[in-house]
Amino acid sequence: MDFALPQELVDYLGVLDAFIEAEIKPLQAKDDNERFFDHRREHARTDWDNQGLPRHEWEELLREAKSLADKAGHFRFALPKEFGGQDGSNLWMAVIREHLAAKGLGLHNDLQNEHSIVGNNPFVLMLRDFGTPEQRDTLIPLMMAGKFKPTFGLTEPDHGSDATFMETRAVRETRDGVEGWLINGEKMWTTGMHVATHCALFCRTSGKDGDARGITCFLVPADDPGVKIEEYLWTFNMPTDHPRVSFTNIWVPDSAMFAPEGQGLALAQHFVHENRIRQAASSLGAATYCVEQSVRYARTRKPFGKPLADNQAIQFPLVELATQCEMLRLLIRKTAWEMDQMPKPEVEKRLSDKVSMCNYWANRLVCEAADRAMQVHGGIGYSRHKPFEHIYRHHRRYRITEGSEEIQIRKVGAYLFGYIGPRKKDFADL
């Protein structure tokens, strides 16, 4: 049993570090771009007078950083080689995401809006695996060129985790001899709608509420007259690009259907495990950063004439967090490695509980670590002159999104008690 990282992976981390030093840090230091990362960050990023949307200068800076990363061959790392990537494995992506997050805030990796020099591009693989030949041939190149920008319309005002009870409906309707669908409904948290060209809109097309089958996804043009952004939802972590959107009497042809009719939930679940393990790794990296910064501060801060670190009240909570980081790192890397040993459908059958364990525990851990870092640093830790409040506000949302921690714990419970998963046969006679 060998726990050592592959040397090629260690070397690649060094390549990324060198790229950050040579290309990303100079860009961050240019034209007072530091305002997006220092104590001014929330104001610098947020256009408070334009519905709380991201400021144009902030989004332009992120695009420039991604362009540099893409030119250097890093941004598409996780994608297959046929799309300009490097076939990055789940293990490599987990290690890379932890490594980048452990550096703290910066233009190299700021997950307030899922930005990283090593990108996550699930929609490309969704198109590859679920799109028609025409959709694949047309939309993937457009996406790579930044001209096809889809958002995701799954959650509704009255339905979040209970997605199978969605009220958005699509019914068959033929217009001018062309078969298609008439759509009506409303969605929440359609992130990125302000710049989207299309919305991957999930609708019930058959079956009854609660049925997993009968939900279909359509690629709806964002500029359709029936698409209306009702409001942008201001969040704990600003700026916001998360609107509530209504879809009224929208007609689309059959060619707009994304994935087979009635099988939309398979599309929605397609990338969930990869997303969750990578997000868990990011949370672990941020938690590690909070612990390390607290340790360093406690060694140098000297209240009452002695280092803060001499106090067990400071040591013990950080020891607990550091221990959890070490244990979680092993579980994340083991799970990511196991994911790489099997086809994607097998991950759902055999490893989904382990992925959920990694994700919900990492998201709790980073919130605890950020909170403890604030406490150790005292008043300055509570201020925005330290990054801990930003880390807390960002990562707190992941206890709700990507599947709430309650949903993920329920998944673990179903595996543990043999209602689903490999242990089901062990309990068949009970």
C-alpha cells in the first residue's frame, strides 16, 4: 500500500506554482486589482446599484486570468484530450484543488464564483455524453470559445432538494409543422443568467409528482421574450448572480431537447460525484489554510508577554481541526482514487456514500476552521482585513448547495443500513 502521490502530480503542482508566480500574481498586482482580494473585496466585486451583480471589471479580470491559464494548458486540465484537456483524473483534481485552496485568497483560485486556473467544466462532458451529434458538434466548440454560456434551471421557488416535485411543465405543441414543446414555470438560483446564452431548463413532461422519470431538459435561449429575470437574490456572500427566473409560454422545437425525453435527472446527476469530491478537496484546502494561519499567528502574537500559542485553550481546538484535516485528506484521496478505478455508473452504485461523506464533512470542517481562525486572531480576525470571514461566507453555502448535507447524510445512511448500495444484499433476509 503506497500513500505517496505520483511524482508526475507533484511535479505538476510545481508547474502550477511557477505559473501563478509568473503570470497570475503580476496580473493581480496590476491596476490595483488587489482591491478584489483585500479588505475592499466585497465592495470591489459587487455593483450594489445594479441588483448586486458582479462588477464588469471583476468578471473581466477573471476572464483574463482564465485566458492565461487556458493558453498555458491548465484551465482545461480535467477535460479529455479531444477537447484540449489533459484527461485529469479525480485524484489529480482533488489534490490540485486542495493545493490551490490552501494558498488562501487570490486570483489563482477564488471560489466565490467557482473561479480557478484549473477549471471545472462539467457541461462539456454533459454535451459529450447526452447531447445529439448536432449539439455536440455545434455547442462544444462554441462553449470552448466562450460563445455558448449555459446556466442550470433545476431548483424552483417551492422545490429544492425535492426536484422530482418540480412544477415547471412542458407540453407537446406543433407550430408551423414543426414538433416542439410549450414551457411554463419558474426557477430559482439560475446562476450566471446575467451572461448566459441558454438555460438548461428542467421540466416535467410526463409522469406524476415524485417520479424520477418524466423530467426532460431543454436548452432554452436566454433572450427568448418569455424568459424574465424576476429578481436577483442577495446572498450571504456577495456579489450575486443567482436570479429567480420565470419562463412563460416559451416554445422550443424538439431539437432543443438535451438528453432523451423523460431522462433529464440522469443529466442533472451526471457530474455530481466529480463536483462533490473536488469541492470537498477545496474545502479541505481552505480549512488547512485557516488552521495554518492561526498557528503562525499564535506563535507570533504575545499578549501578557508570552506567545499566544503557549495557551492550551489556543492549542487544543487547532489540534482537533488539524487532526480532522489529516483524516479527511486520506478519505478524499482514497475515494478519488477509487472513482478512477471504475466507470462512472459504478461510482453511483458503489461509492456514492463515500463521496457524500467527504463532501458534507469537508464543508462543515472549513466553516469550523474559519470560525476558529477568527477567534484565534481576535478583532483583526473578525475584520475584513483577514480572509476568514470571506472563506466562511463562501463555504457555508456548500452545506446547502451541491446537495444539502442532510440529503448527503441520508445517502450515507441508506448505504450504511443497506437500503441501497453494496450492502443491500447483506440485509435481504432481514
